[in-house]
Amino acid sequence: MKALTTKEKIQHFLISNAVPIIFILMSAVAIPLSGFSPTYLVQEMLIRLARNSFLVLSLIIPIVAGMGLNFGMVLGAMAGQIGLILVSDWAVVGMRGLLLAALIGTPISVALGYICGAVLNRAKGREMVTSYILGFFVNGIYQLTVLYAFGKLIPISNAELVLSRGYGIRNAINLAGMRHGLDYLIPLRVGNLNVPLGTYLTIALFCLFIVWFRRTKLGQDMRAIGQDMGVAGAAGIPVEKTRIIAIIISTVLACYGQIIFLQNIGTMNTYNSHDQAGMFAIAALLIGGATVSKATIPNVFVGVILFHLMFVVSPMAGKQLMGQAQIGEYFRVFVSYGIIAISLALHAWKRQKDRERARRSLRGEA
Amino acid sequence: MMNRRNGVRILLAAALVLLGVYLFVSGKQHQMFVDNMAVEIEGKAYAPEAAVRVAFDGGEPLELASGDRDVTQVVGPRHSVKVEVLNESGDVVKTLEGEFRWVSTKKSMFSVPAFLGGAPSPMIDSPVAE
């Protein structure tokens, strides 16, 4: 095999990191235009990193197992929200309320993850689009449950949660009793900055779990399946069972991630909060330089910072540049969601380039 | 067939249910009335103080004059309370600290005179249940 030249190495680096580089350049232009102070931006990033990282980290395990980006993580998000609705009704507050919501959400997300994994096993090679559509299907069941079963079949005693007709949950739920229950569990203030240390410690534990999990037998099996399902199957690895486990783990973690996300915000939009969870998390991961087939822990943190930096600075940069904050917001939305399409196209292009390079090097061509 | 693996699974499920019950009981928020009116418990009368300052679980204190009633939120089944009896100029003349247990929604009123008078439990019937 022929070694890569410096030019090829640079080219390879730029292609591999095209998305984060584009976002870094855009942020470099937008930050001075926005006029925000560094302290404000750092505080915002600290809060948003704590808010989103867990959700984004939940996407890593299915990628390791070769199942692509798990758009089905919204199933876990819905399970977490059901836990939060019940806990709000029972008036269990603080960290205990969050733990109880997670405890309620766990069996629901395990069941949903199992169903999702079983469906994805019947749609090998098309996992992303299948999980995306499955999200819509389960969303219908969730809406039916929350809109009709809550208050009728599932007793809800808190009148503030129930629609005026006597059943169904209101559009917005105030999570005041649980707000920042995890974030400021261990209060830490550095200068003018509030650090949500509780959430960071949880995220750190999760990162350690991922590192440990990749080294376990199950983690190695997932990697083998991710590289080649046929070879893994021939080697005696239970491919379908392992893939289901990967999706169950991701769904359960997405459930916890959504609870962490909502305790940070302090308000739950009953019918919409979960909708964007998958799209935002996937956009953030891709912006961090991950691909459909490879994602690392640094990709998560780089992605969340860059994605949310654009969230914060775009409206103000748009206002300074064109006199309207809405233009900047439109631009951000266009760029953020466009980046998913660009990442998928870049991934396909990169795979083709890699194959061509591998063929050339095998032939001994320059 | 009950094998070792199923036994472990059942134990784990039971432990999770118990954890859920513990979280529910210890994290439940209760609305509690705080009352500084004359009260009679088991045939013994307790008179109110002219002015008191009451703080539950180290939280923000409530100030109540004789005949006053207020409402606060407490979390969990066990609570600490600090009652300061004030004179006319607002100086603390007597302080009493102690602990009490949440009984039920029916008995959700904390009687300051009963607590200061050493009643078996300062929790009395709430106004709704009266």
C-alpha cells in the first residue's frame, strides 16, 4: 500500500472534517457580528452543553452497531415525557421526581426499543428511514394516549395538567418543581458563571459507560456487526439480538436524555417537545464531525457547542447584518437542517472516494 | 421454572418497585397550612402567641400574628421546624425547634400553638376537612 502524500493527507482531513470546519467558519463570522459578550456566550454554552449532550450521546451505540443515526430515539423521548407527566401529577419534586420519571420511563422505553429493534431487523440497510417513520407512528400512539387516555383510563388528579374538558393533558406543563433538579444538585459558581455540575457529572459517567461498554464482549460484538453483519453472523455473534440490544440501550438513554433536557428548560411542551429531540441531536452530532458510520465522544461535544453557538448568535447576527433577527433565525434553521442533508451526501461521497483511493493504492497508482 | 436467573430478575424488579415507592414518598410535595389560632387537642386547649416566625426545613420563614393562617409547601414525610415567638417590638423572646411527621392530606395543618404547647402531634385537621 502506498503512503498518502501531504496534499492527500490535508485533503483527507478537510473532507473528513468538512462540516465542523464550515460551522467554525460561520461561527467566526457570526460571533463578532452578534455583539454578545464572551461571558454571556460561555454561560449559554455551559447551559446548552448540559442540556443536550446526554441526548446526543445516546446516538453513539447504534452507530457502533452499524445501524446509522437512530431517528427512533424520539420513542425514548416520549417515554421520558410520560414519566414526567405522571410525576408532575403526583407532585414529586426535585431530584427524586426526576429519578422517579426515569424509573417510570425505563420499562416503557425498553418495550418501545424492543419493538423498534425488531422492526429495524426487518429493514436492514434502511434503518434510518425506517426508524424515522417509526417515530411518526409511535408519535401517533403517544398523542392518542396523552390526549385521550390520560384523565380517562389513567387517573390524573392535578387539575392544572388536565384540559378543561376533563381528560387529556394540556399543551404545556410547568416543571417548576423539577427545574434544574439535576443541574444545580451540586451548586458551583465560577466567577459570574453558574456551572450545572450535577448534569456534567452525569454526562461524564455516561461517557465512561460508553468507553467501558465498547470494550465489553457485547460492545465488541456490536462493532463486529457494524463492520460486517455477514462475517459477524458467521463468527457466531447473534446479530439480530445484538442489534435489538443496541436500539434498546439507545432508546432508554434517550428517555433519560429527554428528562435531563426538560429539567433544564423547566417547561414541557406535551405534544411537541419530543418531535425535535431526534432531529436536533442528530444535527448536532453530524455538525461535530460524526458520520452515519462513525461517531465518537468528542464529536458529541464539538457538535453540541457549534450547533448551539449558531442557535445563540444567528438571530442577533442577522439583526445586525440585515436589520431583522428573523432572517438570522431562518438562516440558522436552513443551515442546521441542511447540514443533515449535506452530511449524508458528504458521507456517500467520502465512501466513494475512500473506495477509489483503496482501489488505486491496491493497483499501485499515484 | 424458577431458576437462578429468574430469581435475580424478580429481585431486581422488586428492588426497582421499592425504589419507586421510596422516591414517591420521600419526594412528594405537600401543601401545608400553618395556623396560629387557638386549638383543642384531646381535651387540652392551646392558646396562640401574639406573633411568631415559623421556618420549615430551613426555608423562608413565615410570620403569623395571633389568629393568622398561611400556606406553604413541604417535601417528604419528615420535617424540621423552627418557631420563634416575637414580642411587640419584633424581638425574639423564645425559640423552639423540633421535628414532626406529615400525617395525611386530611391532617395537613400545622398548629403553632400545639407545637409550642408540646402536643403529641402539631398536625391537625385541615380547613377543607373541618
